[in-house]
Amino acid sequence: MAGPLMQTGRRGASRRGSRLVAEINVTPFVDVMLVLLVIFMITAPLLTSTVQVDLPQTQAARATGQDEPLVVTVNSSGAVYLMDSELELETLVARLHEITKNNNDARIFVRGDKAINYGRVLEVMGAISAAGFNKVALVAEVPTGARAGQQAPRR
């Protein structure tokens, strides 16, 4: 008869010869990270401003910076929006000061519909600049046929 020393099979071998494995299994962590990456890649474009504006096109290079800029939009009917909420021009400056905590170096982008009167966009930019904000810029789209920094072919 087989005694306790002659035991065979998985249960007997695990008691005597194997040790605990002290390695971290990173596969589930990588799986979760990839799922989060896909989710953020899908939702990031949806988080941009939802006010529909037909931006003019330009050959200028894209603006770069570390902090998230504030976006002021003037739509085709002349209404002024701060991010997604509509404001009167008189309350825009006060609201910008509240959001930036009186930081005059905050970046503010002004988006103006190309069908609107240029004077209305300048009126909004002038009000923002007169309030003491130093970094106010216009936003335009890069033409689809040319990349930023490249010249469009002449015809």
C-alpha cells in the first residue's frame, strides 16, 4: 500500500515542493489602462465647446500652452458665450475675473463665426483687453488641404 510518502497528484505536490509566487500580475492593470485610454480618446472631443461656429481658416501655427484656456464664442447671430453659457457683453468681463481669480495672464481664446460682422468680434476682444487680460487670441481653423506651418499651393 502507498503511504503518505508515496502520495502523487497535484494536491500532494503542492504541499511539499512548490512555493508561493511573489510576482505582481500586471495584465489586469494594463487591461484597465487600455480601456480607460479608449474611453478618454472617445470622450475628449465631446468635451469641447458645443456652441456651433463656422470658424475662418488660416495658415497660422497652432497655439500651445500648459493650462486650459477660457473660450469666448461669438456665434453667427452675435450672441456671446463663455464656454457653453450665453452671457451679455457687460457681464462677460466680471465673469472672467471671477473664473480667473483676477489673473490677468490667463489665456482667453475668442472664437468668432466667419459670417458675423468683424466689428462684433473686435468689440468682444476690446472689452476683454480693456479689463486687463494680457493673453487674448483669435481662434481659426487650419485649412483641410494644408497642415499648420505649411504654405498652401499657389494657383
